[in-house]
Amino acid sequence: MEAIASTSPPGRKVSARPAGVYGAAKRAFDFAGALFGLAIAAPVMLVVAIAIRIDSPGPAIFRQRRSGRGSYEFVIHKFRTMKTGTPDLASHLMGPGSSRVTRLGTFLRRSSLDELPQLWNVLTGDMSLVGPRPALHNQDDLIALRQARGVDALKPGLTGWAQIHGRDELSVEEKTRYDAWYLEHASFRLDLWILVRTVAILFSSRGVY
């Protein structure tokens, strides 16, 4: 997929959250964490990229349009887990055992190794380490629900409150409720707790399609 310029719904303005000291600290933590993560994960990412190219035809890195803060679109980076030519489709709509997922892709998705390139999105400021998972550009239902609850004031995250409570098993309404709860209770302490919980369930296949 070619690079895509960021776009936003005409006339839509959203006050960024979090703000103030916590907002500045969160961004500093994101930058440092993403930089450290990329440095540590570089050898693993190289091996994964080579394995993907061997396993199936197509590029190792997959680029896709996602909805970010204020419903601005940005390009997310992931390791490719599906066959080339697969249409943009939310994971929960594919269901378990989808034939669109490559052999190696099943392992990458269950281990969340496919998410590692998103550390670059965190480093550049399109994403945060913790926040609502970025909706696909065509997930109109989820985007609308997040706009209605004010959730799109947050940067999308590498992991989030909904992620540690069900991942792809959750309906869009349930995801939005978890995201809205995080919006109201976000704190540095909660962010650290979510990151710890994410590590604890990292290799669980529950809720991953």
C-alpha cells in the first residue's frame, strides 16, 4: 500500500487528551519506550522479516490506513500476517482459522510479534504505547462510537484497556465502553498496569483471530 497523507473529517476539531504534565510525561515515556523497544527488538524483527518473505509471497511489512486522534488517518506499520491482496477487514470479522492468514501469520498474531513495527508509529507520535487500538479507516461503526464518547481525543495505542479485556472477542460496543472508561481514568499508574498486564498475556491466543 502506498504512503497515505493524514486526513481528517472536515471541520472536526478535538481537544487532545491527556494534556498538562501527564500528557507531556506520557509522550516522553512513549518516545523513550519506543526507542528502547526498537533497539532491543531489532534482531527479532530482522528474523521475523526474513521468515515472512520465505513463508509467503509479498513484503514483510504491511501498511494500512487507520483512524487516529481526532479521527485523522495515518499509516500503521505491522508485520504482514495475511496473504497479499486481502481486503482491509477488521480481525473480528474474519473469525478464527481464516484462510486469509498465512501459516507464519497465525503464530505472529497469537504472539503479537506482528505488532512490533508499530513501535515506529509510537516513536513518530502517531500512536502511544497505551491507548485505544486504532480503528481501520473503514470501521465506520467503531469510529462513530468513539467520536460520540470522545474517545478519539486519545492517541491510539499499541495496547490498551480493551486489549487486556478480550481483544478481538469484544464487540465494537464493548470496545468503546472500555475505551471510554480508560479516557475517564487515564493516569501514568494505569498505563504502567496495562503494560504489565499486556506482557503477562502476550503469548495467550485468547481473543486473537
